[in-house]
Amino acid sequence: MTKFLIMTSEARVRQFCDVAALPKDWELSFVGPFPTEAEARAQGADAEFLLADAVSRVPESLIASMPRLRMIQSEGVGHNGFDLAAAARRGIVVCNQAAVNKGAVAEQAVLLMLASLRRLVEGDALVRAGKQAQAKERFILEGVRELSELSVGLIGLGAIARETALRLKPFSCELYYWSRTRTSAADEAALGVCYRDKDELLATCDILSLHLTVAPETVGFLGEKAFQRVKPGVIVINTARGELIDQGALAAALRAGRVGAAAFDTLSPEPVTLDNPLLRLPEACRYRVLFSPHIGGTTQRVFKVIHEAIWENFQTFLAGGRPRNIVNGL
């Protein structure tokens, strides 16, 4: 019997995978997406394979408690909660679903930009309160800006940022980017983007959209010093990872009016805790901050593709082949 520890939603697995069609000698042990380490150890002590939600934590201590473990598979793109080095030392391959949701997340980024500019949540609340006419008059007098008037700065130029740029081109906004490695002039022309160094990007763009991976050098990338440099009234969009922003510093910048609005598909930690400073802003900031529940990359199409690839990857490994998208250097 080949045992799998499943640290994600059982309902998701059963919806997007034909479990009955899996090999009969595969035993799936479900523990849920955010188990305690004790719960995971209890069910996974003899597991050879681990499937984990992309924002789950798979620390060295859990890996050490699973002596038969051979492969760890992220359900999504993310894996920053997995101890890649500890897995590598044991010869355990760690795989993700690189770029599978790039288009879906790009759509979410554009949605959050438009929703922030058009004050969508605030307008909805006022209409429901019977204040449609008052809201319309106030929005007109205070001014609603169009994307075509603005400059958007992409922080990072990976797969999702590229898809975001392509989706923004029809809006005719000015598109800029900063990345640790500048792309070619031909690539910039195809995407419709212009390079700016980091400080210039922060100081000049009306919208800043984060598209970095989490690494020691990117944690808190937007922090107190960065918010002192940004263009007053900037809109901050984060569909990447919550750890990229110093959330306390952003909350302070929102209260001070330095940041005009912010919209998030991801926070830190996840699941979000009620003491998160972005959830504890004063009433005056209520409609300047918008949240979605980390659904940018979780469309129906994406999850169908993801689960086809996951179980195919496990079968490839068991057949002696090399699984796709190994992220820990093995």
C-alpha cells in the first residue's frame, strides 16, 4: 500500500480528481489544509507522499517525523512555507505548479485595481443603504479616476506580472516595471512595459502591483522606508504573497493618507488572524482597503488543470520518472 498524506481540502480533491480512478493500492489520508503538526504527524508517520495546500507549513520537524517520505507536492504555485533545504538533505523532491494560474491571478490583479479606482465596495454599501444619489454626487465631486489616466508599476516581471501587463495594455495606461533582472528591449516592447529603477517606480507610479516570490530579500519589500518614497495617494495591489508587505507600516501609511487605497488577495499569515493591522484600521479607512480571500488563482479551470497534473506527477515519480516542477534543486 502506498500512503499519501493530504494536507488540503478533501472536498477539493474529490471534486477535481476522480479518486476512484487512482491506483487501488493508493491510500489517501486526509488531515485538512491547516492541521497542527501533531495532527499531521499522527496521520502521516508512514506516508511516502505529501500533498499540501500552497500556503500550508511543512517544517523540518514534520519532514523528520515522516521517515518514508519521498515526495512533497504543493497544490499550487506557492511553497514558501515548505522547508526545501530539509527536504533536499533527505533526497525528498518538492514540486509545485509553476505558472499554472498566471492568467487567473493577472485577472484578479486587474479586478482589484478597477474595484479600488471605482470604489466598488463603498458604492455597493451606499446603494444598499438607500444612498445611491448621495454616493453618485460625492463620487463625482471627489473624482473617480480611469486606468487610462494612470501609471501602473509592476514590481517583479515573472509569469503573472507578464500576464497582468498584457491584460492592462487595452486600458492604455502607462506600464512600468522593476525587476532584479531587466528583460530585453524586444520583450519590453511586446509587453508594453518600460523599465524604471525601484526608487523611481515607487515615487512616480499611481498604482503599485506586487509580483515577487517570497525570499529573505523580498520579505517586507514594501515597508516603512518604501512608503515614505511612494507617490502620495498611491494604490497598492498585492496578489502575490502577504509577506512582501510590512502590514503594520502599510496600515500606518493608510491612516496617514500617504497610501490612498490598497487591495489584497493575500495576507500574512494565512489563514488571516483578526489581529492583523489591516483588519483593525479606523472607520475612516474602511472603504480604502479591499480584500478577496486568496482566490486569484483558484478558478475552476485552474483547479482542473492542477489536479490532473498533481496525480500525474505522483504516478511519474512512482514509475521511476522525473516529476515536473521540482523546486528544491534535486
